[in-house]
Amino acid sequence: MSELKLSDLNFEEHGPQIMEIFNEVISSSTALYEYQPRSMDTMRSWFETKSASNFPVIGLISQGTVLGFASYGAFRPQPAYQFTVEHSVYIHQDHRGNGYGKFLLEEIIKRARASQMRSTIGVIDAQNLASIRLHEQLGFKQVGMVQEAGFKFDRWLDAALYQLML
């Protein structure tokens, strides 16, 4: 990974590339339980929320191109949940299967520990076996299953909750 650079991302420089990754995932998979593509206004708000809460947005960059990114945010808004975060990792469609997701998830875990978080949770579509394997490989345990949590592509989707105690 010598040509790759891990970097904190910002809206001005990276917003369009992050939006492109999000929108491809929204339109082609159940990794995000969303229907509509994100707009630049949505992305600006997303970055502002992350920044205001001191939540990282980390990208893996090669020659100015974001290959993938990871972040975490509040698990739930109530103050008692402040030490639990929910993370997400997305890889550009042209760069999946290269181990970048693992690299980014390891960095998110490192950052969450450094921020004195108690645990991080991944909410994963139960059919996303690649993501489930990745999480299990890094020590996450399945702590729940929300049956028929979402409806997309004309079918009900189960959401698996994977947690790592930090």
C-alpha cells in the first residue's frame, strides 16, 4: 500500500467523490437502506455534522482519487450512548476486493479507541457476507438481528448488528 495515503477528508476537496461512492452504493446494493441519491447539499450537511461532533471521515487516496472512506458517528442521540459509535466503510466499486475495507476499518477502530469510545457497532445487511466476514475477522461479534428492518429492491431486508468492545 505504498502508493496509497490515509487522509482526513473534507467537503471542499472530497465531497463530490464521497457522494459518487455513496450514490453508487445506494443505487446498486443493500449496504445502505436508502432510496434516493445524495445531493451536494446533503453531503455538505453530512460533513458539517461529522466535523461538529469531532467524528472522523477518513479516506484512502491514490493520486488524488478517493478509493474508499470510513467514518463513525453517534449510535443514538441520547447522552448515555456517547461512548458507543456506529461506523461505516465504503469502497469505490472499482477498488473492492483489495483489502481496503479492512485497512479503513482498522483505522476507524484505532481512532475510536483513541477517542475513548467503549464500543463500535456496524449495522450490516444480513446478506452482505463480505462485510460480515470482515467484521468477524477483526473481532466483531453479532449482537443482534433486526428482522425485516428495511425494504429495498422489492424485498424485506434483515439488519445484523456487529459490535466490537474497545
